[in-house]
Amino acid sequence: MSSPPLSVAGIAGLTRKVWLAGLGAVALAGEGGSRLFAALVEEGEKVETQTHQVTQEKVEAVKTQWEHTVEDLRDRATDTFDGVEQLVEDRMARVLLRLGVATSEDVQELLERMENINSNIKALLNESPSS
């Protein structure tokens, strides 16, 4: 269903009505425009404050969660490293034992035995009849 074509006079009348509607909008805005502008600014400030507060809370929550995650990962890495270190030490000790390499306890025991032998030798030299 098509509408009848507009005449030049019809277009001119429509244009005038649009012009008058625009003038009316400007007049109404001029009357209450400053109050409306002030109300919009006030609302904008409220929204900005609320948004900023919510954003800060979210940032803090993410930051706290991130710190806990990093700490957890650091602890896991340390535990893993300690486990690997202990595993390497145990295997090295077994290899050295198989090769017959003395442990620090073995060396300490030998040093004590040597000191005991030296003490006995000195005691025997001091008891010798030739002195």
C-alpha cells in the first residue's frame, strides 16, 4: 500500500512542521535545560563514584587472588625442587657406595682410629725401657 505522492506545498508544509518542532524542542530545553543539565551532571557523578568503587574492589580481589596463586606456585616449585634435589642426592650416594667411595662418616671414623693409634704409639714410646 503506497501513500499518495506529496506535492510541493505538502513538502513545504511538512518541512515547516519539522522546523517548528525543532524550535519547540529548543525552547523547552532552554526553559528547563539548565536544571536538566545539573541533574544529569549529578547523576553522572554518582555513577562515576559507584563505578570507580566497584572497579577498585574488583581490582583488589583479582590482585589478592593473583598473589595467592603466585605464592602457591612458588611453594609447589620449591617442594618440587627439594624433592628433585633429594632424589639426586640419594642416587649419588648409592652410586658412590657402589664404587666404594668413602662417606664423610667413614672418613671421620678413620681419623678417630688414627688418632687412637697415634696415642697408643706415643704411650708405648714413653714406656720404652731405653729412656
